[in-house]
Amino acid sequence: MLEKLQIFRMAQGMARHASTRQALIAENVANADTPGYRARDIASFRDSYSAEPALALRATRPGHLPPGESRAPAWRPFEAERPGALSPNGNNVSLETELMMAAEAQDEQQRALAIYRSALNVLRTSLGRK
């Protein structure tokens, strides 16, 4: 039931986006000393969420939608531009920048959980439960 409400889908998507971004940040930090490694990132949730069609088709039976069409948003990692000079080994990962981005991803995760909790409280209240 909850997966059919748009607010819950949006909160789940935001949490998944934050998780994906956190994993990329962890990869960047792990490869901070790898020669030639380029930091990677994904588009912001706002950009990827607004790019989705407002009213998407819903599959009512198998074969309804063309094969290969996915309902989950695809966040494609891209080579991130990082301010500052490259290190002598060609690596552009800055630990300070990655830590700031990790804090942003954590904030996004907390925001998604707050949205989910708030919507759940509204739903419980509307059903007369506390």
C-alpha cells in the first residue's frame, strides 16, 4: 500500500540516491592515492527527480511495457570536476571535498527519513491511529 503513495516513493528514491552517492564518495576516498584516478559523482536528486516524467506508465500485466524499460531511476556516475590542481600523479580527489560531499549525502539521507516519518504520521493520523 505504501509504495503506491507518491510521497513514499519520493522518500525512498531520495534515500536510494543518497546511498548511491555515499558509495561513490567512499570509492573516491579509497582511491585518493591511485595514480590517474578521477573522482566520480552523480547528478543531484533534484535534477534526476525533476527529469522523470510526471505521469509514468504503469504495467498492468506482463508484456504491457516494452522490454528493458526500467521504473528505477538510473543514476549514472560521471567524472566530477574538482576545483584545484591535479596532484602530480594525475589524481583529482580532494579528501576535504569528499568529506563535505559525504556530509551532504548524510543530510539527504536524514531528509529522506524525515519525509518518510512525517508522511507516515499523517497517514496514521488520517486513519485515527496514534
